[in-house]
Amino acid sequence: MNILCVIPARYASTRLPGKPLIMLAGKPMIQHVYEQAKKAVRPKQVIVATDHELVKQAVDAFGGNVIMTSPDHATGTDRLAEVASHYDNIDIVINVQGDEPLIAPEVIDQLAAVFDDASPDVVMATLMTNMDENEYNNPAAVKVVTDLNGHALYFSRSMIPFPRNKHKGLAVYKHIGVYAYRRDFLLHYAALPTTPLEQAESLEQLRVLEHGYKIKVLKTDFKSVGVDTPEDAQIVNEILIRDGGLSK
């Protein structure tokens, strides 16, 4: 399969303006994300998709691949679909968020492997990991529940499942927003109308479920540390300095 990894990098951010370019351990954040994604084995190509010339200049400066996309996209999925529309020979598109400088290359390859022997109705995949109890009531930590075959039943910012009856061994899972799509489905998904639950939760992956499609959810031990606030940036900066940077 021909696999493309795309890193959407929107310049504007309410809580962290110019987020892709904030410096972490001596490099702009987008460079950390790009270098981690490049270490994955399965993607044939990694591309940053941005809406701002300053981000493009930064990616060009460190020798990365970058494409300019429309500044009018409402969601990261729309930006991803614009890129995918230019690559007719791509089978699978993997979306790595531009604020995940600690992304593990192994999880990118894990998502790609879902489609190796999958039936055509497997159109999308994502990740989950065990959630820490201190995140249960945090709406920024998205929860996911799956059926017995590992397909998503629902995503929510609220606590799910609600533990009315304590069930030994029943875990609470945190959704990690790294996605893989069949290219044709990605283009279809981006064109679908928004849905009530998607709007209520502000979670665009719910659009997939509300329109009757399945999302395969893989469990991983990878713990995401995304950068949404200055405090997050400080934590990640300390991790990168402690570890001497992730890209060797």
C-alpha cells in the first residue's frame, strides 16, 4: 500500500498563537513532530499541511516537505482532505496532529498495519490508551468506548462508561487523536454534513459514527502529551531537554 502521513499545522490558536513555531529544546515544535513521523517505517512520504507562510518557511528551513492549504478550513479533516485530493496514487492517509512532538513512530506503523488484510468496510482507525483517574473529569481528555470487536461505540468529553456498578477490570480509555483513513473514505467523510452529536461534543470523529461508518480503535501503551497551553509546552520542553531530544 502507498501510505501518506500528513501533519496539519494551523498557525492560529486561541490559547497558544503561532503554536507550530513555539521553540522546544531548540527546535520549532513542528520540526519535532515531523522528525518523529519520519522515523515511522510504513509511510512513503510525510508532509506538513499549513495555512501560514511562516510555518512553510520554518519547514523549508529544516528540509521538510510542506504544502500550503486554504486558510478557510473549518477542521483539520478538511485540511487533510485537501492534501489527499492532490495524491491520486495514495491508498492510506495517516493524520498526525501538529501539536504532538512526542508522537511515537511505532503507533503510526501500528495504524497503517490495520489495513494490511482488512476488509473494505474498515475505512478508518485510531488509538486509545488507559486513562489516568485524574483525567476522568477533564473535558479536554476525550474518552472512548468500543464494542467487543474493537470498533468505537462513542467518544465523549464526559466520563464514559459511567461507573454506576463497579465492574472489576473495566477500564476507562483515553482517545489519542491520531487517525488513519482509506483515501477515498477521507474525501467522502470531509464532504459529509456535520451532525448533532459532533456539534454537541465538538468532536468531529462522531460524524463518522452518526453517518453509520465504523472506526477501528487500537489499544496502545503510548501516552500522548499534546501541546495546547503554555503549561503543556513547558512540560514537553522539559521532557525533550531531559531526553536530549527524540530524533537521533
